[in-house]
Amino acid sequence: MQFLKGNKLYSILTGTCPVCHNGEMYLEKNPFNLKKNLKMHERCSHCGTKFKMEPSFFYGAMYVSYGVGVAIAVATFVIAFFLLGLDRHYTFFTIIIVLIVLFPIILRVSRNIWINLFMHYDKNLDNKE
């Protein structure tokens, strides 16, 4: 994924600092550790960027997660109904199962998208020692 470094997509997919793309945002790398899924560092270990800009900053990520969830549900529907040929009931249950399994990833990706809307990559901080 190094080829994406300097692009917002890199920070969104890897969960790294949106400013320097080096420091980790989350305490636990594994999103399926549900007790620590949304636990974040206060600041970036590499550039010192504060991740929580204000107390309720990440409430906006709920709206993003809705959109991400709908996109995944539509993609699952197309795959299950049209490509696999499942009937409506099995397609519905497939969508539910996929959304439940991907829920921790949807939460993190939504937070990553939200914070990347407000912070921008600074290539000067990327190589800072």
C-alpha cells in the first residue's frame, strides 16, 4: 500500500495519521477486538497531531457509517442475487450476515473517512525524525 502514501485513501484504509501517514490512530490494530475497536491514541506518535479535535468530533462518523453500510449492502445484494442467483430470502440473510461480520471494519473506516475530511496530508511531516 506504500504506493498510495500521500493520498487520503492510504490513511483511510490503513488507519494511520491523516497528516503524516506514519503514526497509528488506534491502540489495537485488529478491528475485531471489539472491546478496543474504537480506542484511539490521543495524539500521533510521529507528528503529534491531536486526533480528537473536540469532545463529540466522531459523532459525524455515524452518518458516514450509514453510507458505507448501504454501499456494502448494495454490493452484497448484487453479488448474491444477480451473480450467485440466490432468491430474495437468502439474499436478505446474506446481506444481514455480511453487515454483522463487517460491522467493526465499517466503524473504523467511517471514523477514518470522517477525520480525513478535516485533516490533510503534509509531506513535510512524513519524513520528520
